Amino acid sequence: MLEVVVGLLAALLILTGVLVMAGPNLRRGLQFRRHLPRPGPLRAKKPSEPGTELHPTMAKALKAADRAATLLADNRQERQAAALRQAAQRALVREADGIYALQAVLRRIRSVQLSDSDDQRLFAGLVRQAIAHLNDRAEQLELLPRR
């Protein structure tokens, strides 16, 4: 009888030692399993919006460029709007390349004339605003100007 008790006590001590050594990892593993998402209906992935992972200055530049592209598209300037949006997408992938692309497109479309004078003033202001934010961000990243 004494041998059984000593055997159970030894097994209990060994089990306790194993649990103490594995304690932190075991606890994390159990918490991880508890917080796993439950399978449910598939949801469409939302496109990431500027500003979630971007520097605030870059987000402001992209917002101004997007508004300018929308204004261009509303005034039947789809090619320029598409070029501006493509450069903005490039900035989401590689910020430095996107800055250079946006600067080039904005320089090129700066001279676009819209039929409505209010739209023209708004467009010119958006282009100036986007260029200013891009120049600020390029300076923050210490990018050399390209011509």
C-alpha cells in the first residue's frame, strides 16, 4: 500500500513539474484557441482605406488626389482620372515610388481645363494641396527630387 502511495506521489510531482515548465506556453495556447474566429459566412474583403497604415501627410495627399480624380471623372476626363488613381494605388504599395508617380501625374494634369469655373478653382486647389502634401512627405522621407 505504501508503495502505491509513493508511486502516485512521484507521478503527481512529475506531472506538477511538467505543468510548471509548460505553464506560460500552455496558457497562451489555450487562450489562442479560445479566441479563434468561428467559421461563418464568407465576407468580401474591404479595400484598405488611406490613413489606416499610412503616414497622415501621405493620407492627406491621397485624399486630395482622390477628390481631384473624382472631379476629373465627373468632367469627362477619365484618362487623367485613371492615371491619378493608378499613381495613388502605387503609393499604397510602395510609398516612395507612389510619391514620384503622383508628383509626375499632378504636374502633367495641372494644366487641365475644366468647363465649369467653380470646378476649375476646386480642381486647381486640390492639385496644389496634393502637391504640397507630397512634397512634405518626400522631404520627411528625404527623397531626392526627380524631374
